[in-house]
Amino acid sequence: MTDSSASKGGLTPEGASRYRHAAVAYLVYGIIYMMGAGHLGMTGATSRASESGAWVWYLTGGLFVLLFPWLISRGFKWFTRVLALLVCVRIYGLITVAAGPTASEDLQLVGDLTVTKSIGAILFAAVALVTVTFLVRASFYRGASSEGGTPQPTETAS
């Protein structure tokens, strides 16, 4: 199956459902990610998120949050697989934060509520792991039609 055939009906109903679920999972992941990045920037917990040019990264991230779920829902297999790999890289980064030298530092949440960087990284890694599960479940599903799309009528000369 080619990536472009997915949008032409090359997925079974089960396959299309898996891609829709993956798209929703990525949308939720993206919203949580953007909220977390914004909060870290506003509280000054990270210097990158509060730099003067950070608005470019927030804008880019917002576009990804809107565009990527749409691409996933269209059934683009290789895009979804690459995205799953990139989220795995993010999980690795979060694990290094959770086990790193700053893991015991506190992050302020709402009001007086705080958690350690380690707990925050582990919680976000769990959200990312659920997202990867949905992305992999969709992109490695073998229930697509054998032709990779809806059959097209052929022209015959009379």
C-alpha cells in the first residue's frame, strides 16, 4: 500500500479507525506538550521556553499540533511510523531528565502545588508512551486492501 492510497480508501474500516484513534492520541499529546512548554516558559523553569525568539517555536509547535493529527488520520503509514520514532526519541529525552542531575528540582504547577522534575518527566513520558502505542498500532496494521487503494476503472480501446 502506498501512502497516498490511504486517502483514496485503501484502508479497511478497522485500519481507518486505528488511524483516527492515533490522530486523537497525537492531538491530546500535542496539546499537553504545548501546555507544558508554555507553563515551563511562563514560570521560568527552562531558559529556552522564555527566550525572546521562543514565540517561533510555540507557533511551529501549534502548527504541528493541528497538522500532524490530520496527516495521521489520512492514513499516511510512513509519516506515522517516523512520527512514532520521533516520539520515542522524546521519551528517551524525558527519561534522561527523570534520571538526570536536576531530577530532584521542584516545578511549580498551580498555586503552591509542586512536583519534582523527575515526576513531571515520568508523567509526560507515560503520555508519550500511550501516544506511541497508538501510532505504532495504526501504522503497522496489516488490514489494508491488497491493492493499496480502491480499484480504478481501466480504459479499453474499442
